[in-house]
Amino acid sequence: MSLDLMDLFSGEPFQSGIFPKTRYQGSKYKLTKWIADCLGHLDFETVLDAFSGTSSIAYMFKAMGKTVIANDKMHFNYQIAKAFIENNAITINEEDINFVLRKDPSYLYKNIISDHFEGIYYLHDEDIWLDMVTQNIHRMHNEYKRAIMFWALFQSCLSKRPYNLFHRNNLNVRTADVKRSFGNKATWDKPFEQHFLKFIKEANLAIFDNKKPNKAINSDIAHIAYDEVNADLVYFDPPYVPVKGSLTMYMDFYHFLEGLANYDNWESKIDFNSKNKAMLKTKSPWEDRKFISQEFFKCISAFKNSKIAISYREDGIPSIDEITAFLQLIGKRVEVNYVNYKYALSKKTKVREVLITGV
């Protein structure tokens, strides 16, 4: 089944009841119609979303009736793809909600959040609630119900955070009795359970079956071989490395969500010397100006037998000219599309968003 793109992308990027709004750094949620229009003339049936993130673009491909493989290295993003891309029919019912929101007197709960994150992101009673609900979600038997519940929990956590991020120990921004120039204190202070139930409803409305065997993968794209996925089109939306300015460090921004998704192993990965109890850092070429180009071109080359689409920005490393030249070198006919766009948390003036295609 292919959903009507006019219905999906008219007005808001996705109409209410289809794909929920997202709160994620660098998300292409608001660019879905533009990306769909740019790719509309390409002939493809299977697509690999190499850095699926919130899955908004993977969901777009699913709505177009394509067979979608959504990959992301971060486990919490993998859960999102599991919920909305691989899952075609499973939704959450009242019994599921009751199981997750009630403390089981026969189960021995851990207290990772209330023990280690006191006063960092949430209030004490909220930390206790998160410990309980997170473990109850992990105890659910159905993998798709778990994934949907995790998405609702992630969205709830982001909603109650200033800037929707976890890179700073700044609970005081929410709790201080001061006049505010940004944020929504009413949203921050709304009980977790209210947020959670709202997002469960949104998630249930977003589940649909496009009659294709879609798949979620949790891997480093550099470790996925072409013959493992055999996609007609590979879509890249890689971590953004600007020529100047700070990098977007996704694990720094979202380590708390990654911890929720890996709750039993979380303690062993916490950097207890950091003020906000971030995860221990691991080096990545995707976050290094010296190695990003080499890694980028290696991954593109691995899928040279597929059509290539790359979401990008004008001021990135490697440059658009370098990417174009490399695609031409491996035998691609290249097209570059531009649109003006400004990300919500960016201090920069509008930088043109770019979609590079090589066929």
C-alpha cells in the first residue's frame, strides 16, 4: 500500500495522526515534503536509510510504498525504527499501559537513575518513576510494544528538558523562580505520566502496514555490506561536521536516552567524572574533522552499485564540490538541490539545506 503523499505532506510535514512531531537535533522532519519531491523522479523499490535517527525520512519512504531498511548505530534510534518502520501492525492497549505504569511488588527494581542522576535532569520523584517505567518496558515480551513504549518514554523525557537535550546539568533552568525568556515551564512541570500517555496515543495512530518487509538495523554503517541490504537507493543523512564552529555530538546530546534503551548495562558506561553523568566517550571518525571525509567516501563507495541520496548542508566537511566530484568518479550522474532552512536551536542565520543525488 502506498499512502497519498498529498495527504502526508500537505500543511504540516505529516498530518496529525500519521507521524508525530519530533524533538531531535538535525531532524529532517520539516523537510520531508521537499525531500520526497526531489526524489520523486527516481526509480527504486528498496531503500536503506543509513543514519535513520528519528525515522521521519524512513517513514516517508515507507509511506511511499517502498521496502525500507532503517539503520542507526545508537540503540535508542534503533528502537524508534523498530516501532515505526519494521512494525506494521502492533499497537499499545490498556493492559500494556497498566503493566508499564504499575510497580510490580514481586520484581526487584534497580535505581540507576535515582542513584546517579539526582538533581541533574529531573526531580527526585521523577527519577524514581523513570527507573520503574524503564525497567517495566524492558520486561515486555513483544519487541514492537517495547519499541513503541520506548519512543513514548524518549519523547516524554525530551519534552521535560530545556532545549530538549542532555548535554548539561541544568535542572535549575526549569526549577528557578525567575522570569523566563524561553521554554515552556508548564510543559516541563507536567507529570511524566501525562506526557507518556499522550505520546502512546500519537504512536498508535502512526502505525501502518505498507505491505512490505521493512527492517530496523542497529549497526555502524561502515560495517554493513552492500550484499546484506541490496538496496536500490541508499539515503545518507550523516552527522554534520561544519568547516567552522562546534560539532553536533549526538551521544553527548542524547546519552540519557541511550542509557534508558540499555538500562541493565548503563552503569558500566557512565563517565562519573562528568558533571552530567554522560557516557564514556568513544572516538568516531564521524565526529573528527581529520577523518570525516575519508569515512564518508568509504561508505558511499561501499554502496556504489545503488542510487545515492545525501542530505547535507552548504558549510560541511567534505564540501559539496568534493562530494559531487567523488560521486562522478564512481560513475554517478549528479544532481544538487537546495532549500533555505534554519534549525530550531542553531544560532546561525539560514544555511541552505542540500540534497545531493547520484544515479
